Amino acid sequence: MFETGLPDLDAFAAGDVRRWADFDVAVRRASWTNQQWYRFRGHESRDLGRKPSREVLAEAACHGNGHMREAAVERLATRSDPEALPLLLIRCVDWVRPVREAARAAVVSKLDTSALRAMLPLIGVLRRRQVDDWMTTLFRANLPDLLDTALTLDDRETRRWVHAEAIGLLPRERLLAVASTDSDFVVRAICGNALLDRGECVEDLLAAGAPKVRMRALTLLGTDVAVAHLADRSSAVRSMAQVLVLKAGGDPAVHYRAMPVSFGVLAGLGETGTATDAPALERHLADERPRIRRVAVRGLRRVAPESAAVRPLLTDPSPAVTREVVEFLRGKPALVDVPALRALLDPARPVHTRRAAATLLRDRDTWLRLHTNLTLLSDPDLSADAEQDLHACHQHIAGVYTKPSAELRRAIEAACASVDPDLARGIRFLLSSARYRA
């Protein structure tokens, strides 16, 4: 970035003020890794000349040499260039104490309300540099006057911190609005929990808060309300409702069996039901809605882990359903045999079906995993994954005390014809060594 010179400083200063933090890191790295930069293009020590250009001063303010940075801070303290304030702020959290003390003394007179508002995004980033709490104290001291700006910062981590700090400054209505509608669920939880700590807006938050806030609100409203939320779409809320019903002596599964079918009802039935509920879940494996099929498979994994009804969904058109089926079939070779899985590797099959079959084949046996990867090297969609796993598998086989069947050995040897000669030689050596394994 800097070998051909600095960017246009006016244009750079007019952009996102947080870029100055990246600029600082980039210049410092360059000065550490390049001898010419370390000597600062002919300047050594603190010598910046009588009238250094803006570019030279900006470089010096971020240089790897602490004396150079301190000299730059002294010059920036008297300058009104647009880059002077952000560079001074950066040096306020310098790791060298004399540099940061000089920068802090210089920056105080430049930080009026307007400048603070413009620099808030950068201050939020610099607050995370682990030097001391000076930047955090500066932020807190000015937060009441800059609240609206601070609450809308783009930097996610800073915005979350601001909301946590602003709890006492926001009215109940504002907190409820944020807790109900903000796009960041962490921010919603911060504001929602603040209201629940006061015992306020509990019913509103149960209806519209973040899942963890709704879960907590549920505990404040009693068992009757918990029953109404047994079929909640959120697993966190659903789990809390189940716990509350159980504590009251009830059986959540009994309630689920009596409810109209929905995503939440099937999910809850799978979470709390028994093997007797398997037929009810299996009926929904043919539902036209992918999420219903998916949650039915998930429930069967718990209440009927050997259900043969799940096997046909390995070719389901929905990737999400197929992934759930893979989890169901792992470690259950009796439910689907190797020839059937190999047939699903046909290039005419959808990518997610081939990927599911490959995953289950790799899980069966180390030698079968090796053969599967060799087979998939010609698959344009799965070759990258196969190549990566092939090397891991190759290393793993050396510690495996099994040997492949004669048929699988011949298949592996045939597949070696199309791979890298060095890799093929290593695989053939492992096959040869396997002849003597028990």
C-alpha cells in the first residue's frame, strides 16, 4: 500500500474515520519489516525537518520508532490538518508512555462536541486497545451529550458496549423499542434484560424480545403462560417452557400430543416424547414443507433412532433435510448399505445428495474413506473437499491396524492411477503394509 506513497490524505480523511487505525498498523508494519522504512527514508531519531509535509508527518506519527512518533505528536499538536486529530487520538493509546502522555495533553483542546461526534467511531475502535482505560473514560464522560450518535455507530462491538453503558440514560419506551426491533440480538438482549431487571415490560418482551430475553421473561410469568409457549419456534423458549411445566408436575409431551401440528409442536414432541410418538413424527416425513420434514427427522433421532422411515430422505430435495438425515444415519450401517451410498455419488445426483453420501461413506471405515476420496477427485463439485480429506486420511491410515477387503484393495489400487504419483506410491505402500496387519 505504501511502497508507492501515501493515499491522498484529503480523500482519506473524508472517508470512514476508523481507517486511520488501519493506517497506523500498516505504516508500523512497513517500518518494522523494511530497513528503508525503519530509517524513515533518510531521517533518523526525531529529525523531521523544519517544515515536514503532511505526508511525512502522517508517516512519522505511526512509525515504529517511538522517538519519531513523539516528535510527530509535538508537530501535530499545532496543526489543523484533517488528519491531525485522528492521528493524535491513535497516539493517545500508544504503548510508549511519553508518546501517549504528549498526545493526550495535545488532544484535549481539540475535542469539542463536534469533533467528538466525528471521532466517535475511531474512539470506539481505540477503546479496545489494551493500554489503560483513558479512552473508555473519555467515551463515558461524553456519552450523555453524544448518545444518539453513539447508539447508531456501525462498529458492532462498540455499539453493543454503548448500549450497555447507556442503560441508565434511556427511557423505558426507548429500551423496549430497541429490545423488540433492533437487528442485533445482543443489543436486544442487553436492553431487554435491563427492563427485566426492573420487572418492567415482561409481557411485551415475551412477545417480541430476543430468544434469551423471552426465555427469562417466561420464568417471571408462571406455568400457565409456559404451556402457551411449549410450541414456540425458538428452542430456548421452548426448552424453558418444558422445564416450567415439568416443575409444576406436568408432562410436556402430553400437551404436544393434544396441540395442532406445527413446527414448534413437532420439535417439542421430538424433544420430550417417547418411542410411542414415532408414528406421529414419521407421518410428517412426507410433508411438503422442508422445515417440517427436517424437524421430524430430528425428533426421530431421539425417540426412534433406528427408524427405517428416515432412509429415503437421504435423496430429499432440501439440503437442510439431507443434512439432518446424515446426522440420523451416522454410526448406523444397518440402515443404509455401502452399494446404495456409492450409487448416490453418481454425478447426475444433486450436489447435496452426493455430499451426504460421501460423508456417510467416510464415516464407515478408514479404507472406505480413502477409496471415497479417490473416487471423488474427478467430481468438479466435491473434488476440493476430497483432496483435502485425502491427505488427512493418508496420514491417519499409518496408525490404523486393519486391512481392506480384497475387493476394496483392488478398487483403491485402480483409483490410484489417476492421482499424483507420489501420493499413489504412498497409498500403495500402505496397502502393501496392510497385508501383514491382523
